[in-house]
Amino acid sequence: MLGLRDGITALLFDLDGVLTKTADVHAAAWKEMFDGVLAEHDGEPGVDARPFDTKADYHQYVDGKPRYDGVRDFLASRGLHPPEGTADDTAADETIRGLGDRKNIAVQEIIRTKGVEAYAGSVEYLHAARDAGFGIAVVSSSANAEAVLAAAGLSEFITVRIDGKVAADEGITGKPAPDMFLVAAERLGATPDTSAVFEDAISGVRSGAAGHFAMVVGVDRGGQPEALREAGATIVVDDLADLLDPAATPG
């Protein structure tokens, strides 16, 4: 049913790039923030100040990760190691926390001014999943998941939301650790053996594989099907609607 293995009762969806067209929003916000920082350090010894690549750098360093981890990992790859900072830092501070918050402000502004669009195939799949009685959760590293779901008109489908804000408040380890998915499954009354993970990010697929879920569906929005398979995807599709095709078979 729905292209899934028998026995699955709970569906755990990443948000950006799986349900909504917000991966490009995040990539643009990362670029705005990172390019500004890199320009300030251009010419310093050991610093690679090339502009942030919204395809290669986004997928390799920040996609699917908790925000501060993305800041730390990308800047380290360019020879920059700002201090971690504290919760009292502002977006003007060049710390891991300050820069992460600067990026988040940019995302919120884009969402506020331009709105959020859901993938039509994902909406179709959510309708089918709800009608079939599956438990549905969103598991996202973003702290803006609640606002994105509302803006995209998807809140009605979601029973459980484990996002960056919930993870921070409850001390849940972020992706690529499997903890966020494991908590979501538990709150749906399911186990890894009865749950499927849907991810477009390499780090997210690794998270699902590490949790030993019954299926990890890789959603290939970035032209990287082999990388998703190598990370642990059970099956790779271009769009969730592909799973509604009677010819679709679980891997």
C-alpha cells in the first residue's frame, strides 16, 4: 500500500525538500549569510572565500543538519572557526550561534514575504496516507517547521511534529543521529520496524538508516540518487506521487 512494505503504520517525513519547496529558501538564506561572512575574511591566510554554492555546499555541509552544526561545518571547510557563542548572542555577532540566528532571520523574512509552496505530489501522497489511516509525523531540523506547515496548508495532516525547536527544548539529538525520528515514531505509537522515513538530505537518510527503520525513502530533488542509496535509502523516487503508482514496489 502506498509503495510501502507490509506492516508499516507510521510515516515520518522530513519537511524541506520532501513536503515543501523550502530547500531553495534555506539555500538562499545560507548563501546570503555565508557570502557576507566570507567577504569579510577574504584575503586572510588559510581562508577560502569562494561564494557559497547553493547546490554542492548546501548538500554537503548544511542540508538536513541542525542549524548551528551547518554553520560550524561549512565555515570549518573554508578555514574559519568562529567561537560557539552563547544564547545571549545576537545576529550581529560572528559566533556559531549568532550566524545561525542571522540565517534564520533571513529564512523567516522569505517565508513571510513570499510564502511557502508544497509539492503537489507530496500533498497527493499525504491525502492518500491519511485516508489509509497511517500515523503521520514531520521530523525536521528547522526551527520554523510549524510556520512552514501552516503557510503551506499542511498542518491538518500532521499528528506529531519533532522539529529543531522541539529538539532543543527537549534535548533530542539532531540528525544524522536517529533520535528525532525515533521519538516521532514512539509518539505515533510505532516502532522502527513499523515506520518509514522520507528524506531528501544525505544526513537525513543516514539518520533513518541508523535508526533501522523498516524503510528509508530517498526523495531525489537534487539529482543525487546514487548518493541517497549509498547513504542507506531503501528506495529512491523523484516525487512521492511515484509511490502511488501501482507498479511501485518496495525495495
